[in-house]
Amino acid sequence: MIKKFIYLEWKAFTRSASFGTNLAMKILIGFLMIYFSLIFIGAGVGVFYILKKMNLEPLQIINQFLIYYFLFDLMIRLLVQSIPVLSIKPLLIIPFKKPTIVHFSLGKTALSFFNWIHALFFVPFSIVLVLEGYNILGVILWHLAIISLVYINNFLNIILSNIDKLFIVFVGLILALAGAQYYKLFDITNFTAPFFQGLYETKFVFLIPILVLIGLYQFTYKYLKNNLFLDAGLSKKEDIATTENLTWLNQFGTLGTFLKNDIKLIKRNKRSKTTLVMSVLFLFYGLIFFGNSHQPAVMHIFAGIFVSGGFLFVFGQFVPSWDSSYYQLMMTQNIPYRGYITSKWWLVVIATFVSTILASFYLFYGWEVYLTIVVGAIYNIGVNSHLVLLGGAFTKTPIDLSNASGAFGDKKAFNVSAMLLTLPKLLLPLGLYGLGLYLGDKTLGLLLVAGAGVLGFVLRNKVFSLIEKRYKIEKYSTISAYKQKS
């Protein structure tokens, strides 16, 4: 039976209308996986000797900060990790046993990159511990417990993925705990470090995470099995109906009509609402780079682009997928592509402008830092906004905004593959800014990046004509892809 499921999964992948795109993206993701895998392996081997050189006890230091490691891992999973799903409706009308369906779906999670990537750090680290004279049995038991905690996070991600705003809760929790520890108000590691150290020193403590993992698997299994029905999750919470006319946008004609639809879409759907949350989080991205003397100066423009372009990257990358549920109907109307594209462009421009204003708190770091963000915003409006819309012509992945929350439904509003499409948008500004720094003038670098943005804005009409032409070429293949429901 499991072999049959694997066969069906392979057929679903190869017969998809977006097979070529998926294959190319999976190859690219594969290279990135190899890159990060090598980093984790190197860290697993090197961290022991780095800590030794600092006159620190490696295992104790690792155990001290493991609480942050697992909290951050869970946060990343809630944001990025997709839950392996099956198209269950066709399976429920044929003689497949429900336990087999659920076990297979849960078993797929064991092969997730978000699980085995941790082994690439902890296995080399454990081997180094043994080679350096640590107790072999203690290291093995500690390692088994750590891997159990990794899979506990895996199943927690499945259970908690239905809870709105939980990602923000974990971000706030990590920041609060780290801030309290930094300012010596409260140190959670005083309570957690003895437990993680006990996994190595005490022979029976390692059973705690293993037993929790077994119990959590059973709970997750029952949770999914109880929702494994054709009508599961179809009923929605009733609420008071409200209407929003947004009549003030009527003065903009067809453009105003499209803008009204987009504003209503963002306000009414969980998945699109998440783009606003992500845009706010992007505002704090610059804290990693600005004021950090260990970061290369060329990365400042990278931060400037991300700080001001959060909405552009998160919302814009799914144009026109946001409208996939009624894209066929829209294409039967007398709607000019230019108006459709322009409305999306204005939405991105307004969001970029607002993000730049909200990012004014970076003035704390000085005028040069905030000027970098402003220059990044100019580049986003003049260049990246066009690249995002152009990339939308090749977007063949539908978004089902009407999908009710269910055990096997699509929960994620953030997609790693789609985010990878943003990488080319960063190479040109990095190159231009790097050229200015190479010539010894940071101002020249900013002028080059801003100049590219201004040039793109000046050539907007010509660029829109090229984008419109590409949308028309891809029109029927996009419609065909959007018809696919699985």
C-alpha cells in the first residue's frame, strides 16, 4: 500500500502543469540544500574546537543555548516548512484504510529537510565528543534525545499550524527571553541547561523526550485521523457580514476597481493577511546588518532593499496567483492587461513607500543608514517591482483562498521556492553598490543603485508593454495550470 502511495505521489508530480518549473526549482533548492548541509557539517566539527580555544566547555555551552535553538527551529518550521499532504478526497472513496493514509502522510515528514539537516550538525559534533574522550554511552543517549526533540518540533508544527498568529508569538517569546537574558533580568538557560546536560550525565533522563515524541506522534495521528473526512473542515465560523465599498477609489476608473479587489482580498483572507505580518517583520531585517561591524559593507544595500521591499517580495511573488480562483472568469471579460498590471504595481509602490516611512527608526543608526534604506526603496520601485510583475507571468501555482482549515489542507502562506525567485533581484544592486565601494566612494555606490531605480521608473511604460506582452503569451498556459486543483 505504501508503495502505491509513492507511485501516486510521483505521478502527481510529473503530470503537473508546472512540472518544468517545479523541477527547475527543486534542482536549485537541491544545490542550496547541499550548500547548507556542508555548513552544518563544518559547524558540527568545528564548534567543539572553537569553544575549546575560547577556554569554554563545549558540551555545556551547547546545552546552555539549546532552548533557543529549538525555539528558533519551531519558529522557522511554522513559517516555512510545508506539511506533506495527500489529495485525500479521491482516496476516501476507494478501499484505502485511513490509518495507512495517515501513517504515510506522517512518515513523509521524517524525510523532510527540516529534520535531517539537524543530524548533519549533531552527528559530527557527537563523533567529535567521542573522539575527545567523552563517555560514549552518555553521548549516544544525549544524541538520541536531541534527535527526538527535533521530531517533537516536527509534529508540533503539524498540530500548531492551524493556530493564527502563532509565528508572531514565538518571535516575541524568543526576543523577550533573549532580551531578558542580555539585560540580566531573567535567564531561562539556568532552568533548561541542567535538563539538557542531564541528557548526557544521567542515564534515564533521555527517555523523557523519547516518550514525549511517542505520545506526540500518537496524538498527531489521532488528530489527523479524526479530521480525515470528505466534509472535514468545510464548515466555517459564522460572523457578522460587513460590506466595504471603498467608493473613493472609483475616481481612478479600472485601476481603482482592481485596487479595491486587492485591498478586500488582503483584508479578508488569512493567507493574504500573512503578507502584511511578513512585511512588518522585514522592517527589522536591517538590525542584522546595520551596526554590525562584522558584516561586509556591501551587505548594507542588501538590507536596505529587504527592509523597504518586504511586501513587494512576499505579496508580489504570488501575482497573479492571488486571483487564480477567478482568473478564468477575469480573462473572459473586457479587461486590459495594462490596467491589471498597473494596479498591482501601484499596490506594491504604496506598500514600499509606507515601509520606508515606518523604517525611519533606523535614523538611530545615522542618516547614512536610513539613506541606504531610501535608496533601496527607490530601486524596489523602479526595478524590482517590474521584475516581480514579469516573474508573475511565469507563475503557474494556484492559491486556493477559499480552502477551509483542515488536517490535510494548505496551511502555508510562505513558500521557499517562490522566495528563491527574489535572488536575481538582489544581484544587480549588490554589484552596483559594490562597484562604488571598490572605487572608494560609498555615495557613488548609492547613486548607482538609485540611478538604476530612477531609470527603471522613467522607462516604466516601455517595461509595462513588455510585461503585458509576456502575460498575453502565457495566458492560456496559466489558465490551464490554474484549473488544476491538486
